[in-house]
Amino acid sequence: MTPIATPILRAPILRAAVAATLVAWTPAGCAGPSAERPGSSLGPPPEPPRVVLLVVVDAMRADRTGTAGYRRELTPNLDALAAEGVTLTAVPQATWTKPSMATLFTSLYPSQHGIQRASLEDKGELRSQVLGEEWETLAEAFRAGGYATGAVVNQLHLTEGHRFDQGFNHYRWLERTSAFQLNQALGQWLDHVGDERIFAWIHYFDPHWPYTRTLPRHKDAFGRVHFRVPPPDRALDADDWARENMHPRLLRALRNRYDREVAYTDAALGELVDDLKARGLWEETLMVVTADHGEGFWEHERLQHGFAPFEEVARVPMVIRLPERLRQRVVAGVAPLAGLIDLAPTLLDWAGLPPLPQAEGVSLVPPLEGRGEGRDLVFTESTEGTAVRSRSHKLIRFPDGGAAFFDLGADPDELQPMACAGEICEDLSGRLDVFLARMEETRGAVTETVALSDEEIEALEALGYL
């Protein structure tokens, strides 16, 4: 896609109409996008950060981090970033990559941006949904605000063909590359940026089936990683393999392999930070580290991700490292509930840029600065169920009409669903009814698709999406 330097205002009449429809409704308990610049009650607005860096770790569970109290020291570099900013309870709006990342970049729910399926069959041809050009993206907003925009990505769903390059001056999709190789590719772009402000996105793919990537020092660091019956290379066959060979040792070995890859990715994150320091950019860097979804290890008789929004796939880390002048404005101990849908409004707020016209998410800056309470609920959509989650409870509604209600404080692994009775569940159920009805009203009638090549089909099959 050819870069353009002016604000992106494709289909302005459609945008204005849709934006008016979307912003007319705000979930109860949520403030809308900040009407005033952050810090209006804290003195003059601070100078925006020179560098805004979005780091997304594919399939990263929230509970594997030191900030979440994990028993193993897998994430020392991520934990160090948390000491220079904020750590949030973050919920993705989908449980697999493409709709989740479309939500992050457009601040729309999957029903609204229309990306919900890995493939569609049309006249015998397999096709894939793509990000609509009618929506302004986070990258487009940063480019319109004068930032140089660059991305290096290793994820089959996020190619230029799926239009995730919208708004990026520089976009490299690098298949089968490690986190360290992506760091190198990002560094090569940074070498040519000059003195411009920078918005960059790096998408690590390492904590992903079949969990084989590791550093030599971690090879035997986390326990047994071998199996009596080796796991299949094709992720699509993983659940059947697990059912046929289920044993506690199998799950321990899988988790140990996954932990090695989390540690591997954290080491790459440390290298990325060191590179920014060496370039003299670190003090001016706002860095977000989050994930598109989590990963299941048979908590609900499923491996990997893409299924109903249980906590293992519908809670992700979100650590925001802030330059000192922004960090000083954050109220200690404040950690609002956040969705990935809120990330674009938040980053644009900190950068002093206008919000996306269609944004459903809310800026987290006011509650972090003690100027509002933030949202009290967040929603997650999947083909296997839709969830509404508060800080303490979750209600999942399934396509067959069934539901599961959980007290997350007493049952954080969601193993003991409760009867939906009482004020809390009734309130969540009513709020979920309103959300589902509104998603049905705003659902796009047609989502553009592109044909999948034989190579893409083969790769999607290997990854378990077909």
C-alpha cells in the first residue's frame, strides 16, 4: 500500500455516519474518549513522547509474568519495564490473532470491523477477511500526527494482503523469523528514521505451538519437555493428540516448553530495550508490551487458542513503560480495567493526537492520572461464546443459549461455574444482552475478502486455523 502523508479520511460520508452511530452508545460505567487533554488538572499538557513502541507477543498468557506472581522467573525484562510504568488487567476482544489485532488498531469490536473468521468458502475458493479501508487505524492517526511509522511482523494473519500495513511508511512481514531477528529488522529501519517522532509496532510470534524455540541456557531450566508420543507439527491435530495421550506429565511438558519460549521472548525484549538505550531513545520512549490473546493448556479441554473466552485465552499482560514526565502524573496503585480496544485511544491521548473517529474504546489516561474511574466492564467475542467481564466476575454466553458464570476471585481458573442468580449475575446478563443486541445492529453486512494462495492455505492448516 502506497504511503501517504495526509490524514486518512477514506469514504468520509460513510465514516461520519458510522462514527456518529458508534459513539452515540457508551457501555454503562465507561467514560467516553477524553474530551480534554490529559493532565488538564495537573498543569500544562506534557510534551508527547518521541517514540511510541507497541510490542505484541503472540499467544502470551497474563499469568506467566513476574508481575502476575508466576513461580518461575521467566520475564525479568518485562518486570523491569513494569517498574517504570503501569501494569494493567487487560482483556482482548477476541481469542485469536486477526480479529484481536484489528480491534487494537481500529478500536472497534470484531462484530463492527467484521473480521471474525480465518477463512470463507466462495464458489469453491477459500478466501480470507481483510481489514476494511473505511476505518482509520492507529498507525494512520500517528502518521497524520507527524510520526514516522514502521512495523516488523511475523504472523501469517497480519500481512500486507490482509491490509494490516495501513498507515505504515515501512512495513515488513517476515515469516519464520525469531524475536531476535525481528529486533534486527526494526533496528535497520530505525537506522534511517533520523530525528522524526516514531510510532513502531513489533509482533513477536515465539510463544506459539509447537513451543520448540529456546535459548541454550533455558534448554533444561524448566523441567521435562519430552513426550512418549511426540506432539504433531500441525497445530490442527493438537487437541486430538492430547485426548489420545492425556496424562499430567503431557501437560507439564507442554507448559514447560511454553515457559521456555516465554523466557526466550523476554530475552529478546531485553535486547530491544538495550538497542533503544544505545540509540539514545530510551528516555523518550513510551513502550507497551501486550498480547493478542492467551494460550490454553487443557483448563477447559482445549489447547492453544481461538475458543470460548475463558481466562486462559481472554486475559493478557499489558505493561506500559512511560517516560519520566508522564510517569510522574500516574497515581500510584491505580490500575483500571482495560481492553485492547482501549489501547489506541490511550496512546493517541498520551501523544496529544485526536482520537480515532470510530473509536469504541476509551482512553486510560484520565483514570491513570486520577481524573476518572475508567470502565467497569469489558467484552470479548468469539464464535464459541461472548463474555462480559468485570474485575471480579465473568459471564459467558454460548451460541446454544447456555451460559457460565464465574467468581474470578474465588475461582480464577474458571473451573466451578455458578448458577446465574443474584444481583451481580443479573446485572452482567442485562449488560451482555444490550451489548449483543448492539453488535447485531452495527454488524457490517459485507466484509471484503481476498483469495488465499495454496501456500497460505498450507500455512494456515499447519497453524491450526483450517
